[in-house]
Amino acid sequence: MKNMIKRNVLSTALCLIALIFALPTAMFAQAGMSIEAEEHILNELRRAGIPNAAVAVIQDEETSFILKNSELDTVFEIASVTKPFTAFGVLLLEDMGLLSVYDPVNQHLPWFKVHYNGMPVPHEDISIYNLIHHTSGLSQNENRFPRAALTETTDEFIARLIGMELDFYPSTNVVYSNMGYIILGLLIEAVSGQPYEDFMIQQVLHPIGLYNTFTNTQRARTSGQAVNGYVRGFLQVRQGAYGIYTHSTNIPTGGIYSSVADLARWAGIQLGIVEVSEQFARVVQRSHTLHYYSDVIVADSGSFFSGGWFINEENGSIEHMGDRPTWAALIRILPENNTAVVVLANLRLWVDDLGTMPLEAVLNGTFTTLGRDWNQMSDIFFSIVCAVGIIYIGLFVRIIVKLRKRLKSGEVIKANFSAKSIKKLISGSILSIAFLTLYYIFPYVLMGITRASLINNFVTSFGVAAIAMWIMVLYDVFAWWTKMFVSPK
């Protein structure tokens, strides 16, 4: 009996010891990212051909990092994920008592005057709130609302903005607008008396502990931690050379650089698990709160614009993503799950899918894969067009050599028309014109950006494909002309 009691006591003690040692491991596995999930995401990053990437997953105050050719302090451009920072700066000025988001924009920027349908819009009808929430009437159409060019001063840029024609009357629609946040940057400068870049560093970034976040390209490069951006082209990735945010005026809409560690802290601040001052906590809460200003606030997919964030009313998610030809970034926060994900990459991709992968792994234990994104598919298509263009160059050379021989042999230039040949010319011309029109006009109308911007912000094979298509058209015309006009003696 005594031996049995001893055995039971010993067994119980061993179980308790095992449980004590196993408990932290189980808790960590539940709160953090599993090894299988990390390996899966790394494999997907490799398969997508992304040169450098950094992912952070925050759950229940535990943070897991997945790094591909990166460190925690590696600096990426965060593109439009800049906008929540800019909105935060404006809301901080409101908390300081220096403005109200319901103030007319003109109250702080006297030069700001806009029109709708050729008529001046009363100043009181377009407020700072409208700019923050994308209800101002300023759209994403770069043909109408282009960013500041490197060749112009800020004063010249502002002069160009005076009297802008809005796409819709303020507070009657919601359309995402880079220009709106450019103007918010100018407003921050006017109200604070500081350049946007200095204000954000001194009043926002450093006070909340983001010391590896930079407000322009030069500061990011000087840190020695910034990676280059890459762009797709001809079935591979190559280093890009794009600088649309080099002009200081453009930075508030998408020109901030940051690291995955800093953005993980920023996401933790949004979740309320990273301690900040009472003032900053108030501003964070304000940025998540929708203040109805009109009946038309809902954006695509049931989300609202609030404080620079997309906020989904159904699941309460708070997020913003950004991309450029050479960058992709995402912050997605799920307050109900006490979870957030940060994604940074130096190549454009479906960052929404990449952000979903770790969340699915952590919350549901399922592994998803990255499909081919629009840039990959476009590059494949335009690379094929370029390859066909090279074939046509060979055909062009061949027909010229044959024509030279025919003319030397005594063949003469003489019209040789027929109804069939005319029909062939007309049908071929219509097809060629339609194809070139689609290439040169449709994308710019559909995307609302200039031709130069599309070429500079798309896969590099896109621009070369235009030359290939012209070669095809010219070859077809020349081949038809040879057949119709060069006749035997």
C-alpha cells in the first residue's frame, strides 16, 4: 500500500513538473507563429521572387518576425501606409487646439480655392475632414490632380492647385485621393510652422518610439539600412529607379520609409498593447472613430475611411496598404482578436494576399498560397509581345531582302488592287488601330494616370511592348504594300 501511495505521489509530481515546463511552450506556440507557418511564408516569398521582405505578426502581445534577406531594422518605403501617419499628425494638431477637422481648408490655407462644374465651391463646404476621409471631390486621376514635379518649387505647385476642378461635390461621394493627403501635408506645415518632415519626426515619430522611420529618401539612405526597390520586367526582377516622392510636397501621401520593427510597434500602439502618453492614446482612438459628416461615407467592401485608415464595420479591422512598382506595404489590425500583421516588400505584389497568409496560419491554422499577381501576369503578356516583336523584325528584314532582289530582277512598281486586297487592308487597319488605341488610351482612361506615369509605374516590358506592336503593324502594312504594288514585268 505504501509503495502504491509513493508511486501515485511520484507520478503526480512528475506530471505537475511536466505540465509546468510544457505550459510556457504551449502558450508560446499558441500566441506566436509556428515553425511550419514561418517556413511556408518564406517559401511563398521565394516563389514570388521578392528580393527583400519582412513580416511581423502580433498576437496577444507576442510578436513573430519572418525575414527574407532582411533584418528587423531594414528600411523599406511604405508607400500609402504613410497616410495614417499624416492623418495622425493632423489629429494631433487638433488635440493641441490648433485646428478642428471641421474647419474649412481655406481657413488654414487661404490659397485653397476649388471649383465644381465651373462654379466656385464655398469655403465652408470643403473641410479638413473631407481631405482626411477622401470625400473632398479630389480624385486619384493624375491627369487632373498631378503630384508636384521635381522641376517645380512648392510655390509653383501651389499656384497650379488654385482653382482646381473637383470630380464631385464635397461630401457627396468617397474617392481615394493622393492629392487630398498632399494638401494635408501643406496644412500641417502651415499650422505647425514646421516643414512636414520635421514636424512628423519631432512631434509624432520619435515621441512614440519610432526611431527607424524616415520622412524622405535621403534620410532613409543615410541610415545605411535602406534596401533598393525592384520592378518586374522580362520575366525577372531588376532594380528600379523611381522617385515620384522625392519632391517634399509629395511625401505626406506615400513617401515615408520604415522598418518592420517600427511598424510592428505602430501596430501595437493601434491595438493599445504598447504604452504611449495619454495624448497620443486619445489621438489613436480618435483616428479609429468614424464621425459621420455626410450620408455618403462608405467605401468599397463595406469599409470606412477614418483617420487615414480603412475600417471595416463588420469585423472591426483597421488597415491600410500601399504599393508602387518597387514597393509593397500593409498594416492590418484585428482588435477583436488582439492581432495585427505588418508586411513590407521591395517589389510590388498582391500584398493583401501576403498579409492574409500569416493571419490565416495564426488564427485558423490554415496555410494559403500566393497566386500570380497582376504585375506578374502583365509582365508575362508583354514579354511575349516583345518576343513576337523580335520575330517580326526578322520577318521585316527578310521581306526587305526579298523585295530588293525582286526589284533588281526587273519587277516594277505597279498598282495591283482588288476588292479582296482592299477588304484585307481595311480589316487589318481596323484591328491594328483598335489594338494600338487599347494600348495607348484605355489604360490611362481606366487608371486615370498619365502615359508617362503608367510607363514609369508598370512592368518595364510594358514600354518596350509598344515598340514591338508598332513593328508588327508596320510589317503588316509593308507586306501588303509589297504584294499590291510590286508586280512582275
